[in-house]
Amino acid sequence: MSPPDYNMALVYHAIHLELSDRIGYLAMKSRALNCLGKIYTALKDNEAAILLLVECLEVHSQTGNHRGLGIAYGNIGTVYRAMGPDGHSKVYDATSSSNNDNAASINHIVVFLQRPRSEGDPSVPHPQH
């Protein structure tokens, strides 16, 4: 099996995004943004991935797609996890500088979820014996 051709995937999903914008089909736009975000995640271009996935969140918010919101939040969490404990500050600065309050608040949520947790932390669920 040959390795994935991310460059071709980027081309096709960029066309996917352009067509969805052209016709105003938000559900298709969110799928294109999600796919592009996942490709950039695989390419380790975390800043591009976060920006695309945050835009995907905005589209899901506009359409009231709660399932899509959950998927997008999960994909953003995957990017932050791959970046490690110190990786969030650079990406957070890039998204918050766009004057987008929604993107900034989303990053606060993801950063909170990615913070290290200790055994005694009350926010860590503990199994009941």
C-alpha cells in the first residue's frame, strides 16, 4: 500500500471548500474544513490545522450541528495533544490575534482540557470500587 498523497488531498479538499463557499452550502463547507484540518494535522502544520478546525466550529455553531461541534472539538484536541504540553501558546496567539472572540474562547476550553492533571485533582474522574 502506498503512503497517502497529502498534496493531492489538499488540492481536492481546497476545491471542495471553494465549491461549498460558491454555492453557500454550509454542511459541505464544514466537511471540507474538517478534512483540511485533519490533513494539516497529519502534515504537522498545527497552526493551519487549528485555524481550519476553529472555522469548522464556527460553521457548526451557525448551523446548530452539535454532532459536528463534537467532532471538531475532538479533532482540535487531537492537534493539541500532538503538540505536547507547551505547544498551545503559539497557536493560541495566532488564533486570538484575529480578533475572533469565539476562536479565543474555544482555545481557552481546549487548553483547559489539555492541562496536566494529578491524581488528587477533583476534576479527574475516579472509578468507583
